Amino acid sequence: MSREIQGEPIRTVAVITHQVPAVVHDTLVQVLGLLQERGIELLVPSAELKKHGDLLAGAEHCCRTEREELGEADLCLVLGGDGTVLRALRYTRGLGVPVAGVNLGRVGFFATVPRNRVAEDLGRLLEGEYVSHELLGLSSRLNGLEIQAVNDILIGHGQETGVARLAYEINGVPIFDIACDGLLVSTPAGSTAYNLAVGGPILGVAMQAYILSFVAPHSLATRSVVADANDVLVVHNRSEHLDAQVVMDGAHMGSLEPLDRLQVTTTPALATLALLPGSSFYSQFRERFIETPPG
């Protein structure tokens, strides 16, 4: 679901930055100055204090925070590329905190503020002027551990030699059973990531649906499938001797043993993305992938 916000000015901001401090140093200095001018309280996760201790030590209204306390923030501001925004969306999942990005990366599909417009566009965000997109997530349980993905879940052969043999069913109806490198289950937000690279369709970010796309299928008859958010997916590892590795949003979560199965369902509003008015999902896609395709 998407809705335009014209609320009260932002009073509390959490900041999450690129893994390399030098990439964000100058922008962070500028952002800290803008926040200080407005008397905005800054919530900083422990990892950010380690990266930017010298800068943040002198910042006014700066408080160390942990994930559970981040729900107190009015906005989570990300300085970095798409990987950093994705990390922030995972970090804030389930907290209802809108995440807005300043693009310091190469593509910056999820970022709404260009690096050369921080003063102007950040001011609009801090006035509460943004469109909130509640992102559908994916949920599963692997070896007793609950996993949740904002972008995608990949089930594949990992580092093992040979190919995986995977099958899946939707609502108890078998669909495909083939040899492949993997099966990718993608959210609408994740449809422009790995899913796009393997030829899957693009979904509007507010759609209540998810995509199933095979990676390097050994078949000419497979197609990507778009499933309704209420559909229950069960993935079977048909191999009798090879584990299938499970990767959530790029992080390895464990193995699906031979002949075992993994059930995947959806979680509404798992994370929230904030874009400036006029900076829609489709305009972002056009600008990042059509007008200036990544090289």
C-alpha cells in the first residue's frame, strides 16, 4: 500500500550508512549540520558509532540505540547505495519506520535524494513530505529459525558441484520439477534486483504478489510465475544427495536437506520505503534502468 504523507515535521531520525566510512563522510557532515539546525534528535545504531565515532561524538542530540529502540524514530535516513538501503529495510523490518535513501551508490534505485540535492530534498523529507510504500515481505522457517526477506529468497545448489533439482507447488498444486541452479522467490520491491537479472517480470512496488523465477533452468518450458500474496508456496529439494542452500536478501541462512521442503508465505508491510512526491517506483525504474542503464 502507498500513501502520501503530509504530516508533522520530523523530530527523530535514525541514520544508517555505507559500510565504507570514506564514501559517506562529506555527506554525513552535511546531513548532521541540517539535523542540528532543526534541533532533530539523532538515533545511531552501535555499528554506526564505530564507523563514525569522531563525527558523531560532537553531534548534538545524538543517542546510541539498538534495533528494538529504532521504532521510536520518525524516519530512517540511509546514506549509501541500494545495498545500504536494503540493509536498512531489513534492520527496520516490522518496526513501521519509513526508510529514505540518499544515493551515494552507482544505481540507487531505492534512493529518493540525489547526492547533489541533499540540502533541498532532505529539507522536504524533514518537513514530513514523502510518499510511504509499505513493502510486502516473505517469511519462512528453516531448521527451526524464522527468516524474513524484504527482497528475495534464493534456494539453490550453492558451492556444490552439479545442479540442483527443485520442484515447487502453490496451494498444494505442483507446478514445476526441474534441474536448475536455483529458484528465486522475489517480492515486488525485489523484482528489480536479482529477479530482473534472471529475466523475471517487474511488479509495482505496492502490489500484493510475489514472483517465482528459476535460475538457469535445464528446460525450455519454464516461465516465471506471479503468485497472489495469499498463495502458499512449498519448495521441494528433490535431490537425494545434495543440500540446497537458502539465501535471504543475499545472506546465507542455512541448508535445505535432500528430499526436504521449505514453505514460504508473505508478510504484509514488513518494511516501509519513503520516496519524495513525484519520485515514484516507475520514475525510479525509468531513470535508473532505461535512460541511464547501469554499466
